[in-house]
Amino acid sequence: MSRVPARRLTAFAGGIAILALAAGPADARRRPEYAPGVGTANPSALVAAEIAFARTAREKGQWKAFDEFADDEAVMFVPEPVRARDWLSGRKEPAAPVQWQASQVWMSCDGTLGVTKGGWQQPDGSVGYFTTIWQRRKKGDYRWVLDQGDTLPPAQAVPNSDTLSASVADCARPGERSEPEALVVEGKAPKTAPGMDGKGRSKDGTLRWSYHVNADHSRSLSVSLLKNGTMTEVLRSDVAAPKAQ
């Protein structure tokens, strides 16, 4: 489970997240801070997706939920990168579910791509964090395209979900490129096994992500957001190589 971060979000935690996003001036300290723009970004939609994801895990099973909410080309790490739906097919459900809480959200200006991060807890007391990349479908709902995470030492606190922070990319000006054309990845990857390197971006190019997996299966994930005219790294996750069994 340390490198396939199965997670479960309770309705209570989800309610806190929604309240944090919708809070009024009296609770401004808990409101997500992001720059206004002319796009259609809606960070609360990702929180709603996490809540629905978790509800399905409770009602239908953990791996069933992962499969149901996965994009056709979704990638996860076990620890090598695999096509999620292939790996999940016929997977036996765990005896006891884990719990998770989203604590941070990043989203492109146009709302076509977003990222959630938070902490998870196992019934045996182990803890960790997760990072999930969500892509908006034509019908307007979200499906995850990449999910990863790792365990954390017991003494290290998991991300705090008491307050939810959100950051939305600046909107690119008409005719302005948000990143060099060579870095733009349009459309979905072909239906082949995922490679040791992968990347993607929102339709407007204001949010992009990339991962790299080394030969020993250590890996890194980077997420960048358009801020003040520059693509700025807002999240980096480095996961060590798995220990020999």
C-alpha cells in the first residue's frame, strides 16, 4: 500500500472541504486563496469528485472505486508505472479500507485539469500522502489520470486537512503562450503501456505535470502552474526506491 496509495475520504472530511471552499468573510482565514481570472476553474469540483470517489469506495469497494473513477489511460505506480485499469482488473479488495483527506488543490485557469494532495491513514496506524491529477471530461465531470503517493514516518505529520488551500493558475492572455510549444502535449497518449516518463497539460496550457521513474523505481512528480507570466513549480514529490523484500 505504500506505493499504491488507496485512500478513503469520509463524508465529514468532505464536508469540511466544501465549507472551506464556500466560507464567507467571517471565515476568510479558511478560504482558498487564488488569483481571479476569466477562466472556468472551480476547485470545489475536485473536492466533490474526491467525495464521490470515497463514497463509491465505501459502497462498492476500494479498487472498484479506483477503476470507476479512472480515465481510460490513467497511470498508477506499483512501483513501476502501469495502466491503472489493467492492474485493477480482478484485483481483490483489501480486508479493511484506508481513510484519506484532501488538503490542497491546484487547478488550471480553464478548469480542464486539476491536482489534489492530502494524507491517508491505514487501519494498522501507518500514514502517508497522495497526489492525484484529475482531468475534466466533455460532460463536465472529472476522472483521475495519475495517482501516486508514499508512506510517511510515524513522527512526520500527514498533510493537514483542517483547512483546505486552493490555487488557480493565471489565465493566459489572448494569443499568449503559457509554455514553449515543444512542451505542449495535446490529446491522450496511445493505448500502450506507460513509459518511465510521462507528462500532460491542461487545454489552455496553464497547468502541466510530468513524472520520471528511475531504473530502481524511485520516481519524481512535478506540477507547474502559470503565475505572473511564468510556469512555476508548485508541487514536487520524490519517492525513494522500494526496499528489497
